[in-house]
Amino acid sequence: MLDTSHRCTRQTSERRKNLWSNVQVIRAVIFDLDGTLIHLPVNYEKLFEEFKKIMKTNTVRPVTDMVARLDEATKKKVFKVWDDAELEALPKMSIKEEGAKLYEKFSPKPKALVTMQGKAVAEKILQTTKFSFKIIITREHSLNRIEQLQKAAEMLGVKPQEILFIGDAENDSASARKFGCKFLKVG
């Protein structure tokens, strides 16, 4: 009888080696904030009405694109109203359980936060939660998620393919794909 067990073992070992060589190491994790780690119940209907008045327009969607095209003085007014709406919602903020568990799971890894929230509310949220980040990129840095991811990667000193981005929105997923990092959707 022919003994083929060594071939099976060798083939299995080679398959494992190939599988592991295809798995990219995660060296850093980037989190989105609202919808991923927390829920901030901003009254967006009211906020967008304020935006329309400031921008003197009937439509403000997509918001980030509209705001990005504004002159600095108008953008400053929009950011002030936006900050006020977020700060008003802060007492009603809640922690997202799935996001919190993932934060704990990846706690040993270098982490960054990217958010369309303003710096003022992001800092207050971090002060009142257990979340802590080496790097925080807010809308004041960029209103473009891909640019936010690029800035965070630069500051973390890692390549896109070494990053896991955790977010909740389709835009988060699309941005991760375009940027070239891994993505995990929550919620």
C-alpha cells in the first residue's frame, strides 16, 4: 500500500502558508465616530434649514460637498451653527455597543478617529466616554472622508493596506475602498 499521508500534510501546510501570506497585517485602526462608536441625535432637519439660510440656497445636499465649496467666512458661519446643533444634542448621546466592543478588541493597536463632527463636540464626546485616540481628524481638517483617511494614515505612519477602517455608512465603505484600506461596517 502506498503511503500518501506526507503529501496531504505537505499540501495542507503549503495551503496554510499561502493563505497566511494573503492575509495583510492590521497595523492601525481608524474609527468613524457618529453611528459607529456613538449616536448623536442632531436635529438635522432644523440644522439644514439653518444652512439654507446661511448659504442662501434651497438645497444643501450633499452637505459636505456644499460646505466644502463655500468661502471661508460663510463656512465659518455654517460650522458655528453645526457646532451648536451638535453640542445641543450632546446630553442625549448614547454609546453604540458594537462599536464599543470593537474599540476594546483593537485597543492595543494605534488608533485614529475620523469624523464629520466638529472639533469642539468630538473633544467633549471623548472626555465623557472611555474612547481615546492618538489622532483625531474632524471636519475642520477636511470634509472629504478619503482625505481624512489619508491624513490619519500619514500621522499614524502606516500604509493604506495596513489599516482597518471601522464605520457605519456606505460613504465610509466607498471611501475605504477608494483609499485602499480594509473596512468593517457596524450597525
